Amino acid sequence: MSDSSTKVINLAERRAQRERQAANVPIPGWLVWLHCPKCETTEYTEVLMSEGRDHKCGTLVEEKEVPIDVRAEYTISLRNLETLDNLLESQTPSRLLGRFLKTSRDSLEQLRAAEEEYQRRMLIIAGTDEVTPYPEEWTPETAGMEVEVIQPPGLMLTEARQPQFHLSPPDQTA
């Protein structure tokens, strides 16, 4: 009575396959770069405001919305944190001396805090408590992303994280 041509559907395998596929789907989002021409300050936000916004000095800020792949940005940020953690672990008093060690360590810790803040904002953009990073073999280049590696400390910056690519250059006529 059993038909050897029927295929057994394994729900666990199908679910695992869907999860693997979902882990490779880009999560669309945006960053908004803000520039105050009066104060010459630049910062980013994840909050869109169609009516514009005023800086604390009262000047209307220039805004530029930059589309991003949240999963890619999050994955790169995780890799940056790993690089920073390795640098922090490798700094021992026997290798570097006194004030330089403290200054270098403080700088690395500030970079680490900035990466953690960037990840927090990626979660806000994604609208979730967790973003699954791309697999270890994924590279920004395979996704068609241009990445600049800052030496030292070897951190990767995507085009979306570099405001000079999105905001108009300062007026040089003055």
C-alpha cells in the first residue's frame, strides 16, 4: 500500500531552510544625516521628519536621507566591535607605557561605545530587539557595498556612515 514515489515533508527541515533564507534577506532602512550650516556640526539620526528640523541654535538643518541595508550595517558594526575588543585585549602595560596607554585605551573605548550606539540605532530602524547578522562568509564587497577601512584601528566604514558623501560641501566663497 505504500507508494515509494511520495516524498516525506519534513517540517523541521523546511522551517530551517526558511530561517536560513530569511537570514540573508536585506532589511531596508535609512539614516538621516543632519548638518547645521551655522554651527558646522554634523550628526545622524534614525528619525525621519518630513517638515524639517531646527538645530539648538535655531538654524534649519540640512537633512539627507540615506537608504541602508540594516542587516549589513549591523554585521559590519559587529565585526568592528570584534576588532576593537581584540585591540583592547592586546594592550597591556608591558607593551605600551603610561599616559599613551591610557589615552589609547580611552580612544578605543570611545570607539567601542560609538559602535554600540550605532547597533542600538540599527535595532530601532529595524523595529526589533534583535537583528540576525549575515553569515561569517558574507562580505560587504559581495553585496556591492563600498567600504573604507580606517587604519589604525582597522574599522570598516560604509558609505552610509560617511556624511561627506551625502551632504553638500561647505560654501567656500566666504
